[in-house]
Amino acid sequence: MNVERFKKPIVIAYDLISLLCAWYIGYLLRFNFSIPQEHFLVMLNCAPYLILFEITALFGLGLYRGTWRFSGMIELQKIVIALSLVGILFGIIVLTYSLDFIIPRSIVVLNLILAISFIGGGRLLYRLIRERQLFFVGSLSGEPLIVIGADRTAANLIKEFRYSKEWRVVGALDSNPSMKNREIAGVKVLGSLSMLPTLSSSLEYQHIVIASTSLTNADRKIILDTALIQKKKVLTAPSLDDIISGRMTISQIRPVKVEDLLGREPVEIDSSGLQELIKGKSIVVSGAAGSIGSELCRQILQFNPSCLVCIDHSEYALYGLQQELDSTRAQSNITYVVADVKNVNLTDNVLSKFKPSVVFHAAAYKHVPLMENINVAQCIYNNVIGTHTIAKAAIKARVPKFILISTDKAVNPTNVMGATKRMSEMVCQSLQKKTGTSFVSVRFGNVLGSSGSVIPKFREQIANGGPVTVTHKLMTRFFMSIPEATQLVLQSCLLGRRGEIFVLDMGVPVKILDLARNMIKLSGFSEKEIKITFSGTRPGEKLYEELLMDHEKVLPTLHNKIFIANAKKVSGLWVGNLLKWIGTINEKDEHTIKREIKNWVEDYQPKDMALKKTKSVKV
């Protein structure tokens, strides 16, 4: 039986009965519960007309488009306006027209007050019962939890918990001292987060739910240590991005992941500027099925391009992206192209056919150890030739903007992958000299959860019972979430003019050893149960990453998380010389190739071999 189809008729029936009762009780009150016969007949004759006008007014103001569960001030305002308009009209008729019958003026006022009370009060009573506030209904059921945070997100989350039989909020904690002993959504703010370890005995909570986005590293340590020592489960509310995009609702809490504890502030983006840049335009993304490429596609679609062209060399990965995006799009304005961007004719044809306004080039080999030694030549072909091919195709198709996704590993590179990304940046700088296309490069560090990254690896090792392998106890890395990185890439696209290399604010570097320890704690284990071992650095790895060359400085932009690297200029002839050299590498072994890379990227310092001094090519 479909209950939903009967809800609206039941609501209307309740309102009709309420209006009839208001009319009748108004007469009872006016005549001290003894209605004279002549007034009783007038009451009966007028009731259908008055109630018809009242219910029509309620319909007209859209009262029945909402639901009682979420009734609030807006619905009450509609009720007051609708019934007041009818009451005023009714009063004018009673006062100014000579009628064959008499209606006391007090009846008009009493009816209006009672009608608003019955219709508005009924909705309020229903909501109180549903939210388990009346008589403290539901206060003894559900698993007890503490909410961390006292902002709007926390308040909305607490309101949602009222509908749940599974959860029971016993208190909230917030870092703002002024919030102590105040209430949010009916729940008391007990104090600061430092109280968390001492509350277990008095409140007997079982879960800690993080609803705040402004936690410090010290706050996170308190939460993790408390959870481990007292065996509490740590949960988190969905991010603002997930709620806005519709991927999750506020009530869909989940177990906390290490990504939630890295303390990245939400990104402010120029939505109107991006709307102007993307809406109704054709956009191309290469490497579209990868971690960054796929998130770029998701965020670009929010700005309604006329066409999104997703290019990737992996048929399987592109099929997965197609299944995801097509299931969330009402209309198909997405084209999926299986292509290798090194294929000149195919890349030219795609860009000339779709005439994009922006090309986002995310296709690249990124796995550092794998690209050392035997795969050196393939890394150069894919990353450098691929960039040059699609960049030249963009020039040929008169594409206004070309965005290269670069990496912090391009800075003072110690590995082939980083050196090829620096070459790719320099290719874009060199091509900028002789084209109307605006080339922009964007550098950032590791993204959380990308294929081949350390977090999925640690997760798998913990699931298998350990040990967790860390390469070096001093190794650090910059981290940011994939959505944050792509938002800043889009923002850089707005800021970019000609040939800039943008550097993203990656925050504070994270020690990989601390990351491993936190992940073990979040999984409910101690370091005695899951051991940490040190495996030694791999080929091409640095102990720490950098975002700027030794000789580079940064310039500010209009966005506080995006900076311009004051990079060395590259001549227009440089790229031609580079291509000639790449044409010869197939005949050389990897050691020779790595030695000769120094000719093109003077900051390249591979750690696994002693380079002979060679003459650098002038850039």
C-alpha cells in the first residue's frame, strides 16, 4: 500500500475539520457555550462558504506543496497570511453590507485566531512528535554519541538525529569557549574538546561524530587518542561539497577516514566566473578516467558545459567513468574517446571536431618507482610527447586555454617522472611564445586516495594484519583531497593568462610515519597489534617534496591558495631541440637517457647515479 499518495488528502481533511471546529468553537465562546437558535442556523449556512474561501487561500499560497515533517516559520507565515486575508474580507462584508442575518464582529476575530491555532498548532505538534522533543520521546533509545562542533552543520546533524532510532545525542563539544553551556538544536554544549577524555564515565557515549571543519591538529590528536584508549568509534558528517552536489545528505554519517583528519580548509571558488567560463562551452579533459581527470569531469558538469569530451587511453577505466557519469546526468552531453594523446592525427581530429574552449591535460604516467630504469623512455614519450601533441592540437584548433596538470615532483626532480613533468611545463612555456592559446601549468602535491598513493596501500596492509611499511621515518609529503585539488585547478584556469605556472598552497607537510600511526589507530588497533616496518626509500624518491625550484619565488594572486611561480623563461626554439633529442632515446639505455635528461632539466638530480658534467641546453 502506497501511503504517500494518501498523505495530501489526509492533510487537507485535517485542515477542513480544523476550520469547521474553529468556526463552531468561536460561536460557542461568543455565546458562552449556548448558541441561540437563529445564530446556530446562520453558523451552519455560512460555514461552507467561509471554509471554501479559507482552504482556497491556503492552496493559493502553496501550503500543500510542503510536508508536515519540515513545517516551520515559512509554513506558519503562509497560514497567517492566507487566513488573515480571508478574515479581513469576511470582516469587511460583515461590517459594510446589509445582510439578512447577523454575524457578531467578535466571531470574525475568534474564528481567525482559532483557525490559525488549529492549523498551525497541528503542524507544530506533529513536528515535535516526529523530532522526539515532546515529553522527551526517544531520549532513552539509540546509541549515545557526542557531536564535535557547534556550527550550522552540527545543528542540522543533531536535528536529523531526532528522526533516528539508531542514534541519541548526549552532548556537544566545541573549541569556541563562548559556546559552553549554550544549546544548539536542543543539545547542550558541554565545553571544549579537551573535556572529551573525561566525559566517558558520566555520559557513557559510544561514538564521536565530527561535524566541525575547523579542527586543529591538536584537536584531532585528542579525538584519536580518546577513541583508541576508550575504544570509541569515530564517525564524521559528510563534507559540504558532498551535500551541495547531492552525493550525500547531512544525516549520512560514516566512519572517519584519515583523509578527514588532515585539516584542509574548504576552498572558496569563483562560481560565477567558472559558470561564465564553462556554461554552454565545449570542454576537453585528457586522462579523464584517472583520479584528477574524473573529478575534473564531475565538477565541470556542475557548470553545465554544452559538451564534455573525456579522453583516456584505458578502455576499461573510461567505461567505468561512463557508467558513473551517465547515471547521474539527465541528458547526454558527454562524449567518451578512447585515444592515446600521442596519436597526432587522432588528437588533432578530436580537438578540431569539438572546438573546446578549454583543454585540461591530466593524462600522464605518475608512478615514480615504476618509471625509473626500464620504463624511462616510455615515461618521456607519454608525458612529454603526449603534452606536446595535445598542446599543438590545441593551437591548431585555436583553443583559448590549455591547462597542464603538473606536480610538486617537477621541482628539483630526483626521478624521471618529475623530470618529465618539468619538461612538460617547459614545453608549454616554449609554445606560449608563438600562439594565441593561453598555456597554464598547475603544480600540486599528493592527492588523497589516488591510484598508487600511500593511503590505499596502508589500508590494505592494515586489513591484512600488517605490517605497515614506511620507507623512511623522516619522509614527509604534502596532501590535499582530490576535490580540493580540482577546485583549485578550475580556479587557476580563471586566473591564468599566458604561460604562468601556478603553485597551490598545500598546507603543512605530513610525516608518513604519523600518517601510518593514525591509520592504525582509526582502524581500532595499536602499534603492538599492527607493526610498522621501514623498507628504505625507493628509486627516485625524495624524503620531502618541494613546490618551488631553488631559484624560484612566488607571486600572489587574487586567490589565497594559489600562487604564481616566478619560473625561468624558456625560448621558443627549446622545444624543437628537445623533440630532436627524444627522437634518439630509443637507441639508448636508461642510464644514458637519465644522464642526458640533465641537459634539458638542469635541476634534475637523480639520487641513484652520479651524473657526469654535461653542457646544459640553453632555455
